Amino acid sequence: MADQASPGAPIDHGPAHTLDVRNIRPVTVVGVVPGPDMWRVRKGEHVLWVLGTLDELPEKMQWRAREVRQVIAQAGEVLDVPRVRIHASIGYFDRLALNPEARTLRDVVPPQDYEKWLALKAAYMGDDEAVEEHRPIYAAIQLYLTALKRAALSSDMIEPVIDDLLKQRGLTLTPVIYREDAARSGDPIGDTRVMPMMELACFEATMQHLEGDLGLMQRRAEAWSSGDLEDLSKLPMSDQLDKCRDTLLASGASFNPDIAYIHTRLRDTWLSAARHAIASNSVSFAMLPMADLFGPDNYLDKLRAEGYRVDRPDSLAGN
């Protein structure tokens, strides 16, 4: 999960530099990996084990998941990763993705940014002309996700393992979802809350930070795979892709398009689900993004303040 800065906050683009896609190396983790240790939350004799997750992990790794297998074998409930769901009419976000008035990226972004876009698009996306009709923020996210393939990272490394373990037990995931309604308007494109300055800042920063952010994602992925939580805790948990996603997410929310508000509501939704799981089961299991497990205002600190005992993994210094 991304940091909780307001989507209207200025983005620090850092010093300008020449993008060189040849510097993006594939992640080198292959074969069977241990993955990280888990957090443990206790209330009396009841315990909730929490696995920290990352969106992007090495696509060639095989996660051993030994401790997770042992816990799910005993668990009465398994909580899914918390998610925000925007309720919208069919096709809402498809329409929102397109530039209004049939304009193209060339028409709506500054010329210098468009030149960077063309170079990166050629490197990662080839001759994809359809993306030229997308709004800058959608095009930036699509470029980022496509570039992840060059870095040998995948978002589909944890879920299949968990699904297989649940099938063996005859269990289903308990969804943890905070729901928002989409912005109400007869014309979602014309009334979008993605402000032009925010959208162009996202696009420009993506062109500027793509190479460095992919390197950061690779370092996080390698630390997760090897179970090096100490190293992982020292790395930034947020990157430009998160900021663009948050801007887009907030744009769809009609009640309150403040991303900090949405993150708070999502946290409260997870805390409620966690309390219920602990009260109802002697053993339960949950997944949380690593970003929500580190830092002074993490999810589990909230439970600790309520009297739950929270044990951090032994591999983290200061335990």
C-alpha cells in the first residue's frame, strides 16, 4: 500500500537525468525461496498470524511457504489482503481512461515529456497505438506495469500458493473490502476528479523515475524472497507507481476523494476483520502489505494499543 500523502501534494521529481532502459536488469532470484517470517497477534489463547506481502515479486521464484502452510493447516479463518473497491456503472473506468474530445497523449502532455514517453514506450510497449488515446495517468500506469516484465517481476506469486492451501482445507478467503461509490456524474470523463496538474505531475514523474523505481522494486522483491526483513524494513515502501494508483483511486471516489481518508477507512475495515477473526478462532491467518506493517503508525500498532500482544518476527532487529 502506498504512503498516505494527499494526492494534491507536490511530487518531488528529483534531479533530471537521462533515461537508459538498458540499465534495468532482470531480478536474479530463481528457485525455492523461504520468504519472510510472520508477525503474531495474540489475545488470550487466540492467535492471528500475519504475512507481509509485496505486489511485485520475482517471477521465477518458488515460495516454500513452510510456516504459512503450518498455520493455514490449523486456521479457522484466512483474511485476504485489504482492498478498496469502487462501485461504478459498467464501463465507467473504461470511459474514464480515455482522453476527452478524442485527444491523444501528444495533444495533452508537454512536448519534452511526450518525447520521453515515446522512447520508453518503444522500449517496453512496442507499437501500441491504442495507449495513445489514454489519459496521461492511465498511460503512465500501463507503461509501468509493462516495464515490470523486463525486470522479471510478477504480481501473481503469493495468491496461487494461498489458494492451493485453502483448497486443501476446504476454506475460502474472507474478503476485507472498503467500498466507495464512484463519482456521480452523467459524464464521468468531463467530471473526473483527476485534476490536470496532478495527472500531468504523475505522468512526468513516471517518465523521470521509472528506472530508479524498478530498481527499488527489485531490491524489495529480493529481500522478501530471502526473508531479509531487516533489509526490507530499511527500503522505501512507496514508489511513483503507488502515487499514480492512489491519485487514480481517489479520482473515482465520490464521497471523499482524499486518499488519506480512503487509507484510514481501509485500515479500520481490516482492524475490524482482524478483531473478529481473533475472537472467533483459536488460530487465524491474514495478509497485509508490508507498507502497513512497518513504520510508527502501522496497522498492528493499533491493535497493540488496544491491549493485543503483537510479536514481531525474530529476524527484525530490536525484538
